[in-house]
Amino acid sequence: QVHLVESGGGLVQAGGSLRLSCAASRSIFDFNSMGWYRQAPGNQRELVATIGSRGSTNYADSVKGRFTISRDNAKNTVYLQMNALKPEDTAVYSCNANPWRTTTLYWGQGTQVTVSS
């Protein structure tokens, strides 16, 4: 079991930046990958970015060049730096973690990001 706690969401104007944090209750070396997903009202949850245990990254086309996922192993935390935010980035952002050799996904409670035009 792991507890994931997201923080850093808020209200920002278009073109602004936010940094989201996802703090895990145990070592993130326990996970094959961690990721950020988002869900806007009326939409399905969609992938934003993932990061592997060795730092390999994957991004949705809609955020490439604007968002950066990173990890701090010492702090058991994964970050999502979001720049050049657009109103269409408005959503609840949640992080997840996939333990090694399982199909289990643990989820945080989510943090709201609202981008005003």
C-alpha cells in the first residue's frame, strides 16, 4: 500500500506556470513508473506524463514542450512543472504509481488546476 498526496494546484492566468508535487508515503524506487493524469468535467481521464524508475519520460502530445515531469528520489516525490498554461489545461490532476511486477495502480486524491483566459 502507498499513500500519494498531490499539491500545488490552483488558479492561474493563461500563460502562467504551476508546479505540482506528488509525495509518496514510501520509496519511489518501489515503483516501475509514476505518472500524472488529468480529468476535466465531462471528459475521460487522460495521460499527461509518466516517468520511469530510471528517469525515462513520456508526454501527451498536448503538453509536449510545455510540461516537464521529474522525480526527487530522496524526497519520494514526483513533480510536474507546467508552463505556458492554457485554459484547456483546466482539470483535476492526479498522480499514480505502479509497483514493480504488478498491474496495480495507486492513485492520489487529485489537485485542481484552473487556467483563466
